[in-house]
Amino acid sequence: MDLSIVVPLTLAGAGLFGLCRKTDIYTALCTGSGEGVKVLLRIFPALVALLTAVHMLRASGLLDQLVSVFSPLFHMVGIRPE
């Protein structure tokens, strides 16, 4: 099965399911998107801080040193160090 059809089929299935249950799909979509924006605004500062910290670790070279230190442990557990 072609994976490019999965998302449209999922959306169509959700729409048909809502129609069968006689749900107001537009209102549910607007309510859900409003809640999604609220969640985004709540987690955005933490997301920016985490991405900044990871970039700083990579730029300083500390992340590469940590990978080389923990690489044998990762290998024993079966995790690739990349």
C-alpha cells in the first residue's frame, strides 16, 4: 500500500466517523485547533530553551565528547551512538 494515501484516508475516515455520529465536525475542528494553539503557547518557551541548549552543547563540542564517553555503554545495550 502506498503510504502517501494514509493521511487522506485517515482524515476522510475521521470525517465519516463524525458524520455517522452526527457530530458538528466544523465546531469540533475549531475547538480542537484552539486548544492546540493554547498548548503551543504554553510549551513554546520550554521548546525554545531546549533547542537553544542542544545547539550550545553541539557548538561547544561537549555533546561529541559525551557521545565518545558513553559510546561503549550504548554499544553494550545495543544503541547506535549516532
